[in-house]
Amino acid sequence: MKRYLVVGGAGSREAAPGLKVIDTPNFPPKYKPEAAAGGVFPDLLRDERELNWTFLPPSALFVPGERTGKFRPSNGQLQTKKQGSGISFEDYAVALVDELDKPAHSRQRFTVGY
């Protein structure tokens, strides 16, 4: 089966059970059209039977930083703590390559954050 790894957007993830990030009061209105369109894609993947897919959206705060290797995987729900939801570009890249090298989330969505 062919492998397909998708870098997705954070807007379609859950901020809380049943509440998508895009539907929270602080979601920037200028990004809603793009996030709404991107949110349809994971639903389409669930019905895909020809690909071994994985959908990896970044944390809400996706910024340059440093490579620490100390991030937490999650089932796709927005990870939060007092400092917010975040991941550096560098650690996100490590998580992406880790998933390519050793697939651990076949046919599912997951995310990483601190």
C-alpha cells in the first residue's frame, strides 16, 4: 500500500471535544476560508482505501525555534498548557521524519506539541 503523509493545518483540530479550533472565538477571521477548506481534507482521507495515510497538523503556534526533541504526540486534539499550544519548525520536522522512518500513525491523524 502506498504511503501518504500530509502536512495539514491546525484549524481543523479539536480545541476541546466537539469544538474545532476554527470555531473558537480567537481564531483569526482572515484564515477561516483556508482553514475551512483544509478541514475537509482529513474527512476525505478517512474514506480513502488505496493509501496508507497520516495527517500531521502543527500546533497552533508554529514558529522558528530550536530542535529539542522533547515534544509530545497527541491524537490530533490541540495540545495546551499555560504557555499555549506550540511547536518549533525544527521539532515538527523531526516528528515528520520520525513518522516517515517508523510509521506509528497509519490511517490516522496526530499532532505534536510541547
